[in-house]
Amino acid sequence: MHIPRLRKRPINTLQVHGKFTEASLYPRLVKRIAIVALLGALSVSCASGPRGGDVDDASAQELYGQAKQALAAERYQDAITLYQKLESRFPYGHHAEQAQLEVAFAHHKNGESELALAAADRFIRIHPTHPNVDYAYYLKGLVSSIEENRGFIDRLSGSNDLSDRDPQSARDAFNAFRELVTRFPESRYADDAKLRMAYLLNTLAKHDIGVARYYLRRGAYVAVVNRAKYVIENYQDTPSVEDALGLMAMAYREMEMSVLVQDTLRVLRLNYPSSRYFSQFPS
């Protein structure tokens, strides 16, 4: 994975290999792809000024070089300051454009998610036809994915109720990746974005199943049925469909709707003949 640089010089391609799994996708892959992407491709030829030098007298090329050095050294706040100085003093030209995009990544690495998203949105708004605008969408997805991932370990350990979590970050990440693959189907980031979209769909579906289970515990059976139907209609290719059918059948049973119970079990048996939910309905 890599971020494209301006087309004035050849692109130096770096790739990340490895399989995607739900347990390993975040946060390790996000960090690896983002770092390799930025350092491998968002660069133009530049002569760096000395660290700690007088930036007031530096050229655009020197400021850009100093910012890149700071970024590579993980001095993210210094890099942000230098990118902002560059854009302020030299608002036009390819160095300023690169600074506007790279500062979004620097904010992301500095733990400033909102500022990273704002910078990416600004780049998209100012440069909608820029050859690197696909990366801005990709970065938006990555940043939102990091926000969604903050409770990932808790979810794996079962210590966090999915019904209590706000899925907005996952939705934002999914929407950013979807816009990327829709607008730029040939983008070098499209395949990776599709894999992340599949993961995010599973996450969103699990959230709704968590909500349905909560409703079942509270005796809100109509709400269980409605939430289960939503999962079936909107997340058809996720494993959560089995849970949706099982919970729907249990809710119908509690409402003494025997015909609907049998109809739902029939669909469950057709699609998931070994479903664990059958143990809830002894013959």
C-alpha cells in the first residue's frame, strides 16, 4: 500500500502483504498501511533545511523537506507546524497541495482524529479533481476506523455490550470507503477499502444484534422483530443473519405467534441447518 505523490517524478511502490482477519485487521494493519503509504509515496524531491533552522527564511521546498523529516522522525507536532507554515507563506503550488494532504496524516498520527478528518475534508473540498484525492477518502476511512476500533479488544473479550456502543464511527468509515470505491474503482486503495467495508458491515450488524438481544431481555419483542428484520434486509452477507432469524423466532414465541415462529424456523433451517438456535425450540 502507498499513497501516490505528484506525477512529476516516478512513483516508488511499496506493498503490504498479509491476510486480513477480524482479530488482526485493527489496529496493526491500519498502522502498517498508513505509515508505509505515506513514507513510500507522498514525497517530491526536496532539499531539507537544518533541524531547528530559521524557517522564516526557508523556501517552500526547504519547509517541505523539514516537515517530511519531522514526520519521518515521528515528531508529528513539529511536522504539523511546518506544514501549516508552508501553506501560510506559500499558499499556491504543489508543495502547498502536498502539505494540505500530509498534514491530515500528521494529525492522525498525533492522535488528533477530528483535526485529521477536517484536514482530509478540506483537501477534498479544495481539490476535488486532484490526482491524490482518493487517498483523502481512504484516510478518512482509516481515521474513522481507528475511532471505531477503540473498543475492539473489549468486544473480542466479551466485556463490552455492543448495544451500548455508538456505531457512528463505523458508519463514517464505511461511507468513506464506499465513496472511494464508487468514485475511484481503479484506485490502488480500492481493494483494501472493500475488505475493510466487509469488516465494518460485520461490525454494524453485530451492533444491531446486540441491540436486539437487549430488547429481548427487556421484553420489547416487537422491537426485537423490527431490529432483526433490519439486519436481514441490510446485512444479508454477514453471519449476523443467523442471529437475526433466531432472535426473531424467539420473539415471536414470546408473543405466542406460533405460525410466525414456524415460518421463521423454516427459513433458519433452510439457510443454517445446524444453527445453535434450534436448541431453543425443542420438538
